[in-house]
Amino acid sequence: MEQNFEQRIQERQIRLQNVSDTNTEDIEYILTELQEEHQHLVMMTANSINGAEEGYYQQLIKQNENQRTMAETAIDALKEALFALGGFTPEQAEAIREKEEKTDHYEDILGSYLVKLSGRELSEDDHDEVTKLLKLISDFERISDHAVNILESAEELKEKEITFTDAAGKELRVLGDAVGEIIALSMQAFKEDDLEAAAKVESLEQVVDGLKEQMRTRHILRLTQGGCTVDAGFVWSDLLTNLERVSDHCSNIAGCVIDMTTKKLNIHESLREFRNYSNDYKENFEMYVEKYRLPSL
């Protein structure tokens, strides 16, 4: 397009040189042609830019959809791993590992593409969306990793015929239910930019942290009283660590949603302000403390 345009300009310049200075009609005609060529080039360039921007926008939508699929895959793996603590088949175990591998694959593709896309000239909203997606993909990938870790704990319990005490089993169900709710809330916050759901995640994450410490202390008490074996204790510790870290990643997801919605782009500052000054946070925290209270000793 540019070469043809330059050729046409040169042709008109030659014609201008050959016409008489007094032949104003020919001069005006040629100048009008030059102006029309210039307007045509400007319009084609603008259309090309708009087309590129539209292409980036469509690509961004596609990557957002891919991340939703990645998120759903990771969360499904985690839910299935929690279910596996009560029993599982080899097929169910394989399905969890396949979901983890699929999530890894999504992270590689999305991460590489989003980094390239971030180097483009994007609108402020599109740039913020790319930033959000880049922050979130590692959290969803780590959730799927913890799903496999939880599955491995379930497999160890089965292979070594390890059983928890009735009290430990009840405590684990409380923690599992809390983690089940926090992953559901974090997905809702992510998919819908739901600040109310994100606020609940932050409150519940603090409750999960407290449950982990209480359960660790109770385990030590059972161990000293001879009510728990050392082998069971190792599995117990691994489970508590993985469940608590899943909760941490859910907090990161919720914090990112809060960041993007409030345009702060500083997740640690946002979470600190939210926990210190939000009435919703305090009310939700008190509600979850009651909802997920461990059974009495």
C-alpha cells in the first residue's frame, strides 16, 4: 500500500513540474488529487490500527476464557482430592493428576502469551486485565499442585493402612468444609469480580489459619497421650500444611480481585487496609469462627 501511494505522489509531483505556472486549473486539480490520496492513506492506516486493537481485544477475551477453564480445572482437582480423603479409586486418582497436568499446561501457554501481550499498546482497562491474569495463573496452578499433594496423603493413608482417631477425623472434616467454601468463594470473586465474595475469602482465610494451629496443637496433645501414631502424625501435618496453603492462594486471588476493582495494584497494601478498616471483614470473621468451630475436646 505504501509503495503504491509513493508512486502516485511522485507522478503528481512530476505533473506539477510540467504544468505552466499560469495554469491554475491543472494545479488545483492535481493538488486535490494529492489531498484525496492523503486522506485515503490516513483512513486505511486508522482502519489497520483499529483492526489490530480489535485483534488484541479478541485475543485478551480468549486468554481470559482460557484462564477460566484453567481455574475451573484446578478447583475441580482440589475438590476431588478433598473427596479422596474419604476413599478413592485408581481412576479417580488418575483424573486428579490429569487435571493437575492440564493446569500446568495452561499456565505455560497463558504465561508466555500474556507476557507478549503486555508489551503491546493496550488500553488502560485491557492492561489491567492482563496484569490480573498474570497474577492469578500461578495461584491456580499451585492449587492444583496442592490437590495432588492431598491425594498423595490419601494414598499414603490407604497404602500404610493408617487411620486417624475419631476426634481427628471430625476436626479434618471441619477444616475440609472451610477450605471447600473458600475455594468456591474465590472462584465466584474471580469469575464475577465479586467484591462481597472476595471480602468473605479474606475473613475465612484467617479462620482457616486459626483452625490449622488449633489442630496442630490438638494433634500434639493426642500424640503425647498415646492416642495417635507417629506415621499418622506425618500425614496429618502434610494435610494441614497443604490445606492452609490452598487457603493462602485463595486469599491471593481475592486480593487480586480487590486490587483490580479498586485500581490499587498493591495486593499486600489492599489486604492490610481491608483487614484493619473493613466492618464486613470483622463481621464475616466472627461468623466463620462460629460456623467452623472445632468439636470440644
